[in-house]
Amino acid sequence: MEIKVVQDAKSIDADILVVNLFEGENTSSDLANKYAIDEDNFKGKFGETYLLPTYGKEVYKKVLVLGLGKKEEFNPDKMREAIAKAVKKSMQMEAKKVAFSLDGIEFDYSEQFTLGAFIADYAFDKYKSEKKDNKVKEVYVQANAEIVEKATKIAEAMSFARNIANEPAQFATPTELASIACDLGLDTKIYDKEECEKMGMGAFLAVARGSIQEPKFIHMKYQVDNPKKKIAIIGKGITFDSGGLDIKPPSSMLTMKDDMSAAACILGVMSIIREFHPQVEVHGIIAACENMPGNGAYKPGDILTAKNGKTIEVDNTDAEGRLTLADALCYACELGVDEVIDLATLTGACMVALGTQASGIMGNDDEFVRTLIDTAARSGERFWQLPLWDDYFDSLKSDIADMKNTGSRWGGASTAGVFLKKFVKDVKWAHIDIAGTAFFEKPQKEFIAGATGAGVRTLLNYILEQ
Ligand code: BES
Ligand code: MN
Ligand code: ZN
């Protein structure tokens, strides 16, 4: 799909011209009147669509009236969802050329228009022997060309991330993630098991031990002269989370190929970063491995030593993400960066608290956290702050080591947060739990079922705004 910015969408010989209608108002295009919209059946409620023929009297073949709901309730998030709806409708009708003539919208919709169109355009059909050929090829719209161009790149990075996260665990192995990282054309270093041992990454390596898949520690660098800031972004990269010896029940294991969604997000961000030439140094870091209960598997009761020398008593092998992140955080903090942001499908507890509607965010600097929450909101994602009080550490106290990796059932997202905090030193740090937002089991708003590319939009906008 390609988005073309035009002056007058109505002059395009499109298969479908999309016009909008706010509930209870008239379409400015008066097409609705001309071709007799049935007002009893279509009032312009949000998400409703109404198709009108043009009887060969216009350059476009059909008009799709897109309901946007009440004007006073309309906002950029609804814009993105509505455009996705129109694109999906166009796909159903096998329209190849779709023009949008949008009126009366009181904000610059260019970014959300572009994101909505590309999110709707996404399909993961590489394993279908019969592929649908229902893609919209050209989209025409009156919008800000520069913003459309920027948002197109962000959307590409999202699709890149979604493809990686949707890939089954049998293919998206740590080695495969490393090879994808190397192909991005950045200055990239892959540390194998022996090198990780030398660096003292005892927590990360313990998780990897139960799998025949070799662990890979991935470090991608985007560098510029005299950077305004140095940022490290870390993504949890468990390519499959069986739970390990504390094995998950089948229903919980079913979607666990998605446990590298955060790694996919980092790869998505790093895949496009050079095209924006941001004046910041960005380090993309992934500790990739598989959590399996194989022969060498780490066991409950084992004591691990992380890169910073802290010892961890394994309470539950299914709390593996924080162990891999512990070493990744230590590594990142040694790079001399100003800020570290980690993303992870870390806790079911975060998903219980916030559902699939928001990611949880915690950090050691409230202003930093607030900036990320604002950036997310403007990017069309939701981050919601969860507490990171030291009290949550009580349940992680160990009799024989510096800490355990899990404690009580309660407050699981914050407990994981305070665990991670023990491996952060002298930097601004934020932790984003995307357990609920990274992968949808059924379609939700503009997304089909599967990976969502959570975090990509926000991280890119955050980097671009420095
Ligand atoms: N990868 C899971 C968290 C998860 C759960 C992500 C559901 C997405 C959807 C993580 O490794 C995990 O297993 N966490 C445990 C922690 C527990 C053992 C303290 C959990 O949340 O149950
Ligand atoms: Mn787990
Ligand atoms: Zn996990």
C-alpha cells in the first residue's frame, strides 16, 4: 500500500471515495444527498459505514460514507480506528484505489491517518497456501506530506516488528533474532554463550540452559557525532516461554511465542532509525534465549549470580524474563548512557491489572516516566504508571541469597519492577510491561489477532523528539 498526498481527493478515479459524516451533521460533500443516503439506517455513528453507488456519474466508482460519531467526542485515536475500518471495508470490497476526502476534522490527522491505514493493511499470511489478494494498492488523501512520510516509516517499523513477533518460535529462535539484527546494517555485536559467561551474565545464561537453542546477546548501535543524548532500549527476548521446570499449563503456554515481542519492538525501532537521522545515540539491546525444561534446565532453589555480582535464588523458573533483563540492564548501565528504557512481556499480573488496553510503566524518575506516558498518548499507545515502592521488595527477600526472583502473588507487576531496579545504576530508567498489549488473541480495534508492534511508535517518537 502506498499513501499519496493530493490536493483534491475527489478528482481521483478511485474505486472508492471515502467521505466522513459526524453523527447528526451533514456530509460537507453533499454526495450523500445526491445519491440518497438512507438517514433512518445511517446516522454517522462511530465506526458505521454506508456505501453509495455513483451510477458512473463521478470519476470515482463508489462512495463510502464513514461515520465518525459525535464531533465533540472525536479525537486522534478514533481517527486512527475509523481509517482502519474504512481500509478494511475497502479490502473486503477488493478496492485497489481508495481516496479520502475528509472534512470538518479540527486537528492535523496526517499521522493517525497513516498509522490507521497501515495497521489495517497488515496481514500475516506467509504460512497460508492460498493468499488473499485483497490489498488496497493506492490511498489518496489531503494531508501533510511530511508527516505522512514520517508516519509511513513508523508504520513500516511496526509491521517489521509484528512480522518477527508473529513468527512461530520454531523459526524465530535467538540465532534468528541475532541474524535479523546483523542484517540491519548497524554497528552490531552478537555475544555467544562463552562471551556472556566471560561477562558474568549468570542470570541470563541460567534461563537459556534448558533449551537446545543457543542464547544470543544482541547489541545494536546507532551512533552520531556529538549526540545530544545517549539512550539504551532493551527488549525481553524469550523466543518461547514454556515456563521451564515450573511449566505453564497449556492455555497459558499457547501464545508464548510472543514472549519476544519486546525484542521485536527493538528490532523494529533499530530497523528504521537511520532513516530519521536523529541526533541521539541509541543502543538496542536484546538478551535472547528460550525458556525450556530440558536436561540442563535451571531449577527452583538454584542460586544465580548476575553481572553486577548480586545473587538470586530461583523461586520460580517461569519468572525468567526479569533474570534475562537483570543482566541486560547491568550491561546497558555500563555503557555510560543517560537513559535506559526496557520493554518486556513481563507479567501476567500487569495484564490482569490493565487488560489489553494499556501497558504498565514504572521508573526511577517520575518526570521521565511522565514524558514517556505523554509520548505514548500522542503516538496512539497507552502507558499507565504503576507504583515502584521499595515495599514490594519484601516478598523477594531470600534467606540465603540477595533476593529471590518471585515472591507473593500480589502486586506482581510492581514486584517485577523492584526486582529489575536492583540492576539499574546511575541512570534514568523506565520499565514498560507490554504483557497485555503486545499480542491480541482476537481482533481489537484497528488490529487483527496477533502481534501489535507495541512500543514501536512511542520509542520512535520519543527518540525523534530529543
Ligand atoms: N512471559 C510471562 C508473562 C506473560 C503472561 C506475558 C501472559 C504475556 C501474557 C512471564 O515470563 C511469566 O511467566 N510471568 C509469570 C511470573 C510469575 C511466575 C511470578 C506470571 O506472570 O505468571
Ligand atoms: Mn515466564
Ligand atoms: Zn516470559
